[in-house]
Amino acid sequence: MFKTIKSKDIIQLLIIVVTAIFLIYYYVNNEARNVLWQKTYPIRAQFANYQLSCSPNSPIWLADIIKDQTINGNAPANQIAYLDPKGNLHHCENGYVGEYPILSQPVSASTRFRYASVTKLWTSDSVFELIKQNKLSLDTPLVKVLTQIKNPKDPRINQITMGDLLLHRGGFDRYTVVNGQDMFGIGKDICPNHIDLMNSLTLNFEPNTKMSYSNLGYCLLGEAASQINNKPYTQLVQDNYRLNSTPLRFIGNQSLGDEVSYNYVETGLTGIADIYTAFDYKGLASVAGMSGNAIDLAKQVKQMANKPEPNILSLNTKLMCDMTKLRDCYGYAMFPYQRSSQDNVMYFRDGALLGLSSLVAVDKKFGVVALLSNGSQSEGHNDEIKMQLYDIANAK
């Protein structure tokens, strides 16, 4: 019987067996399947760039940047919007709304992306409005506003001011995660639901002695604005910025109907399988809770930047820092960069969550750029995009 079996039959049988083993392995092994999916990214990136559209007469650099973001930034779907100083709007989009190219709708100018930490611009601006109304000052102690903080174990907490929190100089170090200081689900959260836990917190350093990026600090600012206005932070922002007349919305713990899918899969590095339930996004409203498209983001940021000072471009000129070094200086809302005294100053604010990133750049002479992506870039690539924008602005 075996003599009748031909070699090609054996080869076919081996192919079937190997294929079956391959399919079964990746079916039952979620992490391995996700790793394999990530390895297909170069192919998906090519499909994304085939599906690229721009508004008429848009500068070519808009398309160049989102192509770069797709190929080198692990982002198969992007939006970029540019408002020039005269108010002319240009924009480009690429990629697909769903996870699978071709099988879903192309990204449009109205597709929703999450803004991540760019949300903090609304928090800063809300505090600036209270300062202009003489309801606050940069020197107002936090404890005078958030009355849940009484006789803290660490007396240095009494020294924290609104200005310290805006500048990320409140004494919190998110890399020393204690009692939920990171705001992203490690330990019991302090803000916004348990502010009284500030009474038992020990600061990582003396307030206003150094800069250390803090999500907790911005949540406390959001709660301060909320208590002074006697309304929840989300309602405060919706009312003050007329969000109901725009597509901008606060996110929750599920995808919104018009939202892009995000290029994130669990590969065993984070232990987080579902980005929508990974964090308490309602609790992160003043830190990373906003969503919308790039066009409306650019419009909102331009309005904030054009307000009388203090505004999102304001700096503390008393602090010593080097604006020729990216990220060396941090203003009350954005960080400035100026390569030389002959060049323009450009202000940046970026953000990231699992599977997504956001970036806003403001130059008074060049205009406003908003870039939204459904992939997480390395800090190095993010900085490369910033330098590309800076070079474009100074070449005009």
C-alpha cells in the first residue's frame, strides 16, 4: 500500500499538517498572533499611504509628514491640519478607520481620534480664564481651593501653587509611583475621586525646585477649576468652549461610533489587552480625556493662543532653561523651542496613549499644526517630526 504513495502526496500532506499546526498555534496563542500581526505592518503602511487625500492647494509638506508618520511612526491612520496666520485651512488624511485595510472606510477629515495629553491645553486655559477673572492667581496655594486637603502629613503640600502645577513643579514624580500618582491605574487614585488622600501623601521633592511631568498635577488643576466654577470639569469645558457646536467630545471606557481603531496589540510587554478599559478615562478627563479631529483641534488651539496673556504660550521668564534644547523648557502649557535668536519660537504640546499619539505646534508667524495618529511613536521619532515642522516654519 505504501509503495503507491508518491513523493508529491507526502509533500502535500506535510504542507497541510504544517499549515494546520501554524493556524492552531496562532489561534490559541493570542500574544503570538499579535506579534505576527505587528510584523505585517510594512504591508499595512503601504496600503495606508495609497489611501491619502488632501484639501485643494495644501502644502506638500502636510502629505510628507503623515507619510513619514505612517512608515516610520507605526501609525497606519493619520490626520494633519494646518491653519496659517491668515486663517487659511489645509489638511491631509491617510489610512483606514478600521483595523483591516481596504475592508473599512478611509480616514476622513471628520474621523475621531483621541487627543491624549494635548487635553491639558484646555485645563491650562481654564485656569488662565479664572486668573483673568481674579478668582485665582499663579501664586494661589492649592490647599486654598481644594479644601479636602487639610493638615497634610507632608507640610510642603501647603506650598504647592497653581503656577507650580501648570509648570509641572508641584513635587510629584510620576516615575516613583505611589498612591496612584501616575493617574493610570497603578495604586488607588488620588484625583479626582479621593483628593483627601493628598493628606497622607509624601512629595518626591520640594515644590518649585525642579520640573517633573505630572498627570496628577493637572488633574488637581482640573478639580480646582471645577470647584471654583461649581460644576464638573467636563461640563465646565463643554460650556466654556461650546463643545456642543463642535465634534469634540470627552471619551469614556468604550470606543465612540466615529472613532478610528488604534494600532495597539498586546504582545506580552504591558499585560493590557483592551485599551478602552485599561484606564479610568472619565477620571482622566482633565489630563487625557478629549477627542475629536485635527481640524477642530487646530482651531481650538489657535483661539487659545490668541487670547490675552496669560495664555497657553505664556512662559515663566524667571526660570532658567535653554530654549535651544528641545524639552529643556516648559511653559505654563506648552514647551518652547528656538534654535537661534534669528529663528522663530515654536511651541509644542504632545501626548500619547496605548496605540495613539497627538501633537500640536504653534508658531505666531507660521500658524498652528495639529497631527493625530493611531500609533505610538518613540520619543525620538516624535522629536524628529517636531524638528521637521520647525525647519518648515523657518524656511518660509
